[in-house]
Amino acid sequence: MLPFSIFPLKNYLLVSIQEDIDDVEISSLFEAISEKTRVHQASGVIIDLHDVEVIDSYLANNLEELTTSLNLMRTRVVIVGLAVPVVITLLDFGIELKGVKFALDVEQGLNWLQQGI
């Protein structure tokens, strides 16, 4: 079973990432997100990281590249469920995630996308 899931939700995508994702699966995930965003013409992507308690430099850098790519595709990104150690790691790596909104949970993230925030 893959350590991630991608669900179409109206004109958005909900992406859930589990803790045990490895570097090869990260690349597969980000390719899948880009492809599904294009195919479904998604106007927003919610990335749920509530199962991720530790983030490594590879995932952090790929997350930054993904959000930049999605922003270039005019797709809004909301990241939900960040644990404190993940936030600290992102700050330590200097990852800025420009153009990304953050929410406590999927419901709040979906509300922000629907309101155009």
C-alpha cells in the first residue's frame, strides 16, 4: 500500500501523506499530484501532513518545489495538520513555501479554498 492518497474533492484535490514515505515514493507522489491537478483541472490542493511528525530535507525541498509548481499552474495550496517539529524543521531548512496557506485541519483548509482565501 502506498504511503499517500490523493482524492478529488469537487474541483480540489485532497492529498494525505503518511509518516513512512521514502524518497522514491515522494517523487511518485509529487508527479501524481501534478498530473491529477492537470487532469482534474483542480483549482486547489490540500496537503494533509497530520500523520507526519518528522520531515527530512528531501521531503522539505520537494514540498517547496511542488508548491512553487502548483502556484505557477494557478493552483492554490493549503497545507494542514502541521506538527510543531515539522514547522521547526521547515524553519531550520529555510523552506519558505511562498503562496501557501496553512490551516489546522482539512475542513478549515477546504473552507479557505472555497472562500478564495
